[in-house]
Amino acid sequence: MEDRLQQGLAWLTDRLQQFASRPVTYRRGAAAVVVSATAGRTTGESTDSQGLRIQTEVRDWLIPTASLVLEGRPVLPERGDRIEESTGREIVVFEVVPLGSEPPYRYCDPCRTLLRIHVREMDRESL
């Protein structure tokens, strides 16, 4: 039986998908799945060896963990996977990448219902 936190997070994830997401294609090699994803960003700040502050901003996609099923098996994001977003006029291709010393994704909640996947834009293809 799910606890109330799990129920609430599932409800919130459903609302996010219903009202603030768009379809994207998640690819690993030849395997692909269309999922509902919400665009996001992660910001960070570090200091270099000379004491200068460096600010970074990375594009993210928020995708429900249960949605990432390739060839009938649940998967977690891996470096080099691709996410394709259609804007109507072009397809924007993003590559899954790690963020500094972090892996290429992290869970957004303690129940692991939502993934925050770090990406960088790789290509734009006109339709």
C-alpha cells in the first residue's frame, strides 16, 4: 500500500504531465519512446582557482521515471541518450550529459517518481 507522500507525489507528477509538458522522443540507439516531458533548468555556481565565480545553467527535462521504458524494459538515463523535441518548424536534438561530477540525471523526489535529466543541445533539423 502506498503512503500519503507517494500518493501526493503521484498526483503532482500527473498534474505536471497534464498541464505543463509536451511530447518528446527519448532515444537510446535504435530504441525510442515518446514521453511527456517538462522543460526545466539547473543553475550552479562554482569558484575557479583564481577565486572568480563561475555561473552555469543547464537545460533539463523532467520525465516520470515510469515513462522510460525501452524495448519493454524500464531504463534510467545514460550519457549519450538523445531527447528530440519538435517545435513545429524544426526538431531540436538534445544529448543526455552529466552535470559536473553528478550523473546525467537525479531524482526530483524521495519516492523517485520524477527524473531531472541534464542535457545539452546538439542539433536542429528543419521539418
